[in-house]
Amino acid sequence: MVLGAHPDDAEFHAGAFLARHAILGADIRIVSVTDGRSGHQSIPSEELVKIRRREAAAAGAVIGAEYVTWDFPDGSLTSSLEVRHAIIREMRIFKPELVLTHRTVDYHPDHRAVAQAVQDASYMVRVPKVVADVPSLDRDPIVASMNDRFTRPCPLRADYVIDGTEEFSTMLRMMDCHQSQFYDWMPWIDRSPPPSSMEPSTRIAWLRNWVTQFNGYRAKAFWQNAWGVAPVHLEAFEISEYAGVLSPEKSARLFPGSMSR
């Protein structure tokens, strides 16, 4: 399960990892905690919510994953009891072995709110009298933070790093579904030329270059000549100490083909 703040967060931070698990036959559920209503400069929010739900569903379909977009308003999320209880309920219903989410030191307040709510839900998922309408779990899932570039007060501790080069094209196909974001909103907010008018093949090439530029810091931070050549795409994950304990057997199954520190 991925608990991201917005539609497209899962693909951007862990798309190759999710594609690898899809190939291995994993049951994947992607949750956007907010409705994405603030992620555009001009599309009215109510219309944008519908667009982003469609885009998310299409991205999930690329790897056969269910993509759910909740109704909490984008840009106004806090780590409230309502959000925590929704996450507890979702974990209990889906019963994931592994939950991916943001770090609590992320730049975006929505990301931080989701990260904090997941941390607060970890343990409470096993307390029967909390969210008592859904049976509690008998174990905590493993929780891992997805990679980011932020270093204060602490950088990501890369417990597991995967070379996602083989799955990179699938990740790009998932991201390509979020056309309102990667080809319109993000170029606008970054004040860079938008690729919206490009042909689909050229657009994918633009997206590949954009992601690879972002990915440069990952190679610099995590690649230590381990693969012999610099990978095209890396994804790193930090295991939460507030949730389940990762055994060697689970490690091999949940982080297949990864390198660990």
C-alpha cells in the first residue's frame, strides 16, 4: 500500500518499485489522501478533482493497481484524528505487509501531515478500541518512507535502494497519465516551458529527461559504484522504527533485488 498526499506522489517517488511488485504479482493499493484540488493554476477546483481522479485511475491501471483518491482537500491537510482514523481503517481493511509514505521532514505540508498520520496510526492499528468499527490487526505492517532530497534536520537514511532502470519505462507510463500535473501545473509552478503541445512520443522523452534531472541527487547520494555503472533510475527507502520489524525473510520479499545498508 502507498499512502501519498496527492495523486501522482506514489508514481513519482516509488513508481519503479511498484512496477516491480506488480510484475511479481503483488496486490497493490495506492491511496491519495487528498483530492488534488489545488494542483493547477487555472482549472476550477471541482473540475480538477474529477480530472485528477481519472488520471490516478489510469495510472493505477498501467500496473493493475487500484488507485483511490480520498476527499480531504489538497493544500489544507493536517495530521488530524480524522485523517489518522481514516488511515487506520484503510490499513485494517487492506491488511498490507508494507506501507510506503512520505517523510515527516518533507517540504510540502500535506506530505508531512500524511507522514505524521501514518506514524501515529502505526501501533494504533492493533488497538481494538481505536476505530472500533473495524477489527484491529494482529501485527503492524512494515512502514517505509519514500525518497526525497531534503536534508534538514536529517537526510533520508537509505536502508534499501533499488536500481529501477528496467521498470523506468513503466514508471514513465504511469506518470504520463497525470497530464494535468507533469505537462501543465509543474512546468508552470517551476516557471519552465510547458510540453503540453508536444506529440505523445516527444512528451514521454521530455518527461524522462525531467525525472532523470530530479533523479541526479539520488545517484549522487546513494550510488557507490555498487552496480558497476550508474543506474538510470534509483529509488531509496527508509524503514520506520515506529511500525513493524523487518525480518531477513520479509526483507527479501518486500524489497526484491534491492541493496541494503
